[in-house]
Amino acid sequence: SERDGWRHMYRISRDGKQIVPVTKGDFDFISAVGTDMKSGVVYFMASPDNYTQRYLYKAKLFGNGSVERVSPANQSGQHSYNISPNGKWAVHTYSNASTPNYIEKISLPNHKTLQVIETNEYAKEAYAKLGLNPKEFVKAKSGDLELDAWIIKPRDFDPNKKYPVIVYVYGEPA
């Protein structure tokens, strides 16, 4: 529900009279990805600080709405999880603008690496050999909306020159 202005998970009594937030905060609950029913924990994805990044969080199903980040603090970027039915293990995929998919098997809730499945070192090295400039993240206005975007400038970029531009819009209606 978005009853407090943010999308959150709620626990509702069978008669519908008691509505208690499972998650609280100035962020949108994106999706549930698993539960550990023995511990009474739900794992979910959220992007509280930067909408272009996604992290795993957990909250007590019968708690006070407080949430705790599970994804490592030193891994900014996109995370995805395929969590086991008992909520004790997961296949974790991590990437960002300079890191190709890094895939590992982890234990939860401590996010301890049990086995590295794929590092994609070859892809990382091949990309580095291209000598491209790093992606620059920017905001673009479209009417009343502010959209996230990124730019990769040519290797020997000269701001006084004109260059052809490739625009890729991933979410357009067509």
C-alpha cells in the first residue's frame, strides 16, 4: 500500500481492522524476494538513496517496521537475489557501471559468500582494454519529470567539437 505516501508492505488482520506496517521509511518497497518463516523475516528489494541502484533489505514480519540492509555496503549498484524457500541461501548477482555480473552463492542473513559462481573477469578485462571513458550519470528534464541517464564520451573527447550521438531509450511505449 502507499497509504503513507511511500509503497510499503503491511500485515493485515483477517477481518481487515488491524493494519500494521512491516516496512517503514522514506523509500518504496519494490518487491518481496523471499522469507525466512522460522525467523519471521521477509527479504525485499528497495532503492532508498538512489533509484538507479537496488539492494536487498530485511524486516521482521511481526516487528516495528524497521528495515536493515543486507546487501554489502561496499557494493553500490544493482543486486538481484534468488532466495531458497527456507530463506537461508541465495544466488546473488551484483553489477554496476564498471562491474559486469558477479554471481555467487551466499548464506543469509549474514550475506557470507559460500561459492563464487562467475566473476566475469574476462569481460571486465576486455572492456578495460577498450580504453573507454567511464559512464557519467546525469539527470535529464522531460517536462515536469527528472529522468536518470548516463553518457559515455569518446576517448579523446574535446568539448569544443561536435560528435554524433546515439540515444537508446529502454522504456519507451514502442
